[in-house]
Amino acid sequence: MALRLAFSLDQLAPSLREGERSKGEVMMMARPFTLDALALLILSPFLALGLAACAPAVPLATPPPSQPVPTATLVPPTARPAVPSPTPRPPTATPTEVSPSPTLTSVPPTAQPISPTPTPQPTATPRPTATPRPTATPVPAEAKVMGEVVNLREGPGTEYPVVSQVEQGDLLGITGRNEENDWWQVEWEEGEVAWIIGRYVEVNEAAAQVKVVEAPPTPRAVAAVTARGGGAPARAVAPENPSLPPPPPPGNPGSTNPLTGLAGDPARLARRPIAVVVNNSPVARPQYGLSAADVVYEYLMDGWYVTRFTAIFYGNEGERIGPVRSARLINEQMTPQYQAALVASGASDEVRYILKYTVHFPYLDIDLDDPCNCTYSFTIGNHWETRLQTQTALLHPWLSDWGQERAPNLNAWPHSEGPPGSTPASQVHIPYPSNSVVGWRYDSGSGRYLRSVCGAPHVDAGTGQQLSAANVIVLYAHHELTDMVEDALGTKGVRIVLRGSGPVKVLRDGVAIEGTWRAEDPNQPPHFFDAGGREIPLKPGNTWVQVVPTNYNVHVE
């Protein structure tokens, strides 16, 4: 391809070095001429020097191959002003005309052959490795505690010492069971095992795979006698170091009940009185059997937060008595005063030891002596505060089984029909804890006091009738805090002193008689004396004894 270039030597001269100019500048008329590609190659270095000296070149755009190549026109450089000479010379040459810049016809570059890009060979996709299925983790055998506070013991039975206590909702790992499948061996501390009774826990399915483990030897041998009806053997224990003198020889009450002053069945009165501990927590109300008792004691519990009952059954049958609850220190002194036998659902370790080994009267600890609740007791429902029940028809056979049935020899309370003259007392208010506040109101129609608790009538669940009493005795006694721990919270037990003497208020027939109670013989009931030293007779019928601290302000009106 040829390239046409039009220029003048005058236009080219400024691009030459000044030293290369001749004194007689050659003047040529600009004329176009055509060079071939070879001439262009020879002159290209000079052109490059001229362009660089005059002005920056405008870059040539490379059009697409399919389009015609545009001609790039060079912009003429601005003429430099002439430098004046010190001595002016006459012009000797014709001024040089500036010719337009030659037109450059660019030669497109020769296309380089494009080497084909090799097609990449597909890489084999690795096959996914199968994810191993997780191995099923075996579920451990566990027991969930359902009772509010449950003892952990050294062995599978209540004859074993308590090592700790757990609370409702606690989860325990199961490590074994006994042959009867009613006690579980559990881990309660790291590396430590203990036993918990089965009826107070809920176990998972894995517990079915737990093996039987050998129980530790019992801490104390006990004599066993055959239970009534061929049931589980009952346990009888001879007392050790009794703290009380033995009771008097059996008596012959005849046909008059010494506790009520009422005529009774001689066959019944020839049997031993039975004292049953009954729950008085709000959830336990209304209770069964209290209306059939000859005497009912109400007293404060450890922690001073609620009261509890001990009901003494002698002249009447209790068809259903309960809920049965645990004994307290007060039962050690109260029970022999009526030459009675004691029935409870258990006790703290120290109280249990006292009642089992240091007293003369028989003590039926249902948890220990009737663990199946099928011989001398029975259960209704599952709630730990309300389920345990009994009846006198089951308890007198217990005394026979243990060889402990006998008639009492009691110094009877004096009774009279006519009321003694004293202060009128139509109502009495006893400020027990807020969930156990007691009121008695005299009903002139029946000649009896009607009982209320927390402002509502207190009824017997067995009869549906409001509880009532012929006599209400407010007995002031010393309450001594002990170091005996009664529960898992560390609550200390209270010793209520029922021996000796103290103030008393006897309410009967709508009047109140103030005086003193005296209990000098530990095997006889307390007697009551007025301000003049005369014994206060009771009204024939049942009696409620309200045991209160000496600082209580019992309001009578």
C-alpha cells in the first residue's frame, strides 16, 4: 500500500538541529510527491524526531478491520517567534511558506495467527464419600424425684441410715436395684451411691435393664414376727436405755371411758389407746377420723409455719384416719401420758431412734414396719402429703401381732354435767401461723364448741360435719429449739415440754376457767386446777388440747 505525503522543506527544517542548517537555506517549492512504502520506512526516523519536537502526537485509533482506515491529519505546530539579530540584515531569501503536515496512511499490522486454545479435558468429579451414620448413644437409666423431700439411705430399707436428701425434680443416675424392685441404687455424688425408695421416683425405660445389686448388711438386727394375714413380716424392737419409768400394770377401766366420762364398750376399753399423727397442712384438709378421736392435740411444727395433730383413739373406732404423717419430739412425752401406742409415717433419724429404742410404748413406724402399706395401713392417691391412711381395725391387730395389746391404767379426768361458774367464753381465737389460725365458737344449741381454721368451718372428710368439742383446753408450754435437723433445709426440731406445769384455760359450756396444768407422772395425763387449787372437771365428751407457746396471746371473749 502506498502512502501520499505532502510537505515542504521549510516545514521539515524546524525539526532539524540548528547546526545542520546551511547558510544559504535552500528554498524549495512545496510539491507533492509519492513515496512507496520503502521510502516511508527510510524517512520514518526523521519524521519521528520532527513530530516529537513540535508537539505531542495524537494517538491513532485503530479501527476495526472491516471499516476503512481514516486518514490522520497532523496538526501544524505553532511557529516560533524569530529571534532578533543584533545587527539587522537585509533579507536574502524568500520567506518559507508553511506547508500542511503530510498525511500518513497507516499500514495495518499483519494479523498474527491465533493459536487455538486447547480444549481442557474434563476433570473427573470425585464421588462423595458416604457420611457414616452416627452411633446411637445409649440412654442412661435415670430416676426423677417426685416427692418434695426424699431421703437417700445406705441400703434398700428405712432401717438404713440416711446419708442425704433430694428434692422434687432432681435427676439421679440409676446404678442398681433390689430384688423386689421397690428400691433403686442411685449415684448422688461423684463416686458415691445410695438407695432411694421406688414409690417416690419416676424412672425411664432404661431402668428396666438395670441389674440387681447386693444390698449392704442391715445396720441392726431386729426381731421379726409374722404379720397378720400372712403378709410381710413386721418388725419389733426391744427398747434400749428407756428414758421413762415403765407404765403401771394393766388396768380394768370397766364400762366408763376415763378420757371422755362416757359409757363405753368394756371390750373396747380393755384395749390400748392408739395415738395417730395426722397432717394439718392446707393440702391435707379436710382430714379423716378426727371426729372419732377421744382426745386431739394440736401443736406447732418445726419452722413454726404450720401445726400438726396427734389424735388418740380409745372408746371409738376410727374407720379411716389420715393423712398419716411423721412423728415429732412431742410424741415422746405425749404418748406415755395416755399409755398409748404411737403410729406415724416415720420421723427424722434422731426422733426415730428415740421412739424406737428409748421408750417403753410400741411405735409403728409405717415406713419401716409396713413399707408395702398393705398390712397396717393403705394408700389412696400418690401425693406424698395425703396418700397414707390407716384405721383402728388394722392397728389393733398390729398390737396383737407385736404382743403389745393391753388395757390402760389411767387416772381418769373428773367430769361433771353442770358448768362451773366462771368467765363467759363464747369464742376463742388462737394465733397459730397464718395457714393454721384456729377459732372456736360456742354453739348453745348443742352445748359444744365448733371449730374453724383460717376463718372457714373445719370439717371431717369422713362425716362431712364440722368438727366440734365438748372441751377446749389451751395449754401453755415451753417450746425449746433443738439442734436436731428435721428436713433437708436444715430446719431445727422443737421440743415442747409437756411434763411439769404451766398456765391453762379450760373452755366448756360457754365459759372459760383459768388455772394451771400439772403433769407430774409421765405415765398419766395432765390434770387441770383452778386458781384455788381445785381440780377443774371436764364436760363429758371429747377434748381438744391446743398446745401454744407461753408468749401466745389467746383471745377469749
